[in-house]
Amino acid sequence: MASCARREIIRPGAAGIFHCWQRAVRRAYLLGKDPLTGKDHTHRREWFIHRLQLLVRCFAIDVCFDAILSNHFHLILRTNPRLVKRMGDCEVARRWLRVYPGKRVLDENWIEPTDEQIEALVADKTKLAVIRKKLSSVSSFMAALSEYIARRANAEDGCDGRFFSGRFSCREIAHEAGLLVGGLYVDLNVLRAGETQTPESSIYTSAWFRIQARQAASKKKSTTKPKDSWLAPLTLQADHLGDVPCSSGERASDKGLLSMTLEEYLQLLDWSGRQLRANKRGAIPANLAPILERLGIEGDELLDTLHDFPRLFRRLVGRAEQIIERAREVGRRWMHGVRPAARVFRP
């Protein structure tokens, strides 16, 4: 397959949704239990969560879905560059200094910047302009995540060198139906890898955090913070359709993701997981079919699409006409994914 420049996938300054993934070097079990040596590095997945919780407070980027496995991880990120444009200079400086305080911090805490540090950064207008762009940059977000994990793991192991095999890979998601398929793929990744048997036992996935928050809400445990408060809300609300800053500061924005309830999503996730795990191709249940019809997804193609998602959509997930239009924008005569898009997503 011909290579594709990152700028053809991620357009600087433009809002978008991106599926990003990165593997540990030599696909080693650096985030889980190694079956050969018996070493267990599962605790490092907690590092990911704590780091992500800091980054979504500072960057104008939402984490839509996530899955952390033994040797790689998946994230679906949504950029909100207009949120950064509305921030004052002091707020931009404060957020950046929390991520990069000027000295190495390899734990779950962050150092709150001093007024002197903020004023010094605000005074450097050229540097501040660059930082303002970085706060909505997927590349900067992934760098702030991956470098932290790599340095902390190397410090724990008493070694140096690469932790991840290379730069992260990504594909853009240009349509709500594609976001649903991508979200299901990410949430089911741990199950398909054989690390767990059910979505509710798939710890360190966005589905697990949302299920935990749902169970706590049903028991009316209002004294504790919801476990999914750092994730983007799953359901689109009529009053939160634009770029709405998060009222609690726990994440970038309060804008939802899909035109469906959490209950509907979990039902679809559970059914898809059962079919994929048993290698079946059963009929879509009657109560789930209208959800797919509403989003314009061919139900008969859903399981095959989830199974072959990385192969079918390498650069862009969306309707066929969206992929064709993107190819024209970047000066290409063709872009991979047109045929499966025409088959899976209704025009």
C-alpha cells in the first residue's frame, strides 16, 4: 500500500475525529502479563488512565473511546480547536505548564504552575501561539501520552531505549455511523484478543468505564465521581450539539458522540461481542435493527466490518462520497475504502 502523509489524514486547525493506535516495541507484553517470562506489567495500564485524565483536562481534545491491551492501545480522539481559540492567554499557558511543568514528573500527580511561570510564558507571544495550536493537535496529545508512558516504564525497568515501536498510526472518522463502528471495534478489541470474555469485564476500555458509571448511578451513589467523567458523553444532547466547554473541567467538552442512548449502545456491543467471540453471523435482533437504520448502517454488514475494520478502512472511515471527496482535496485519484464504505454505509 502506498504511504499516506499524516497531513492528508489530520488537517491542522480543523476539527475532526481520529482513531489512533500504537504498539509496544517488538509487540512485547509491556502492558500486560508476559506468558514466557511471567512478568506482569498490567499496572502500567493505570498509568495510561491517570495520564489521559490529565491530558483531557488540559488539551482541547476529547477521548471518545479507548482500549489498553497487553502490547498496544487504541484511542478515538475528537479535536476541538475552536475551544482553544476562545481561551485566554493565561489559560493556555496554565494548561500547557500542567502537562510540561519544566521538570520530569513520573507519577499520577501534576504540578500546578506558579503565577510567575504563567506570566513568563504569556510574555513570549511567539511560543504561546505555537502552544495554542498544539492544545488541539492529535500529534501533540499522543506525544504527551506516549513519552510519559515510555519514560516511566523505562525508569521502572532500569533501562533506556524505545518503548513503542514507532510513531502512532491513525485514521480519520468522518461520519457518525463510522464513529459507531469504530467505537464498537475499540471496545471489543480486548475481548477479541482473548484477554476477557465480556464487555463488562473488559477493564481499561471505555465500555467498562461507562458500565461502571451506569451501575453506580443505578445505585444512586452520588457521593463519588462517575468513573467515565473524563470520557466524552456517549449520547448527543439537543442542548450540547456545538463545542461546549466541560462545566466540571474533567474533560475538554460536554458534547456527545452518537444519536443513541448508552443502553442501546451496550446492547449492540454485547450482541456484537457474542457473535464475534462465537464466530457466528446471527441475525440482528429486532430491537437493535432500528438503531443501525437510523445511523445508516447496513446491519448485515456490521459483523464483517467489525472483524475486518483495520483492513477495510486504512485512512478514512465514512461514506463513499466522503472518501472520494477527501481524495480530491489531497490531490489523489483514489483513496482506499470506497468500496467497503459503499457497501456498509448507506448514502
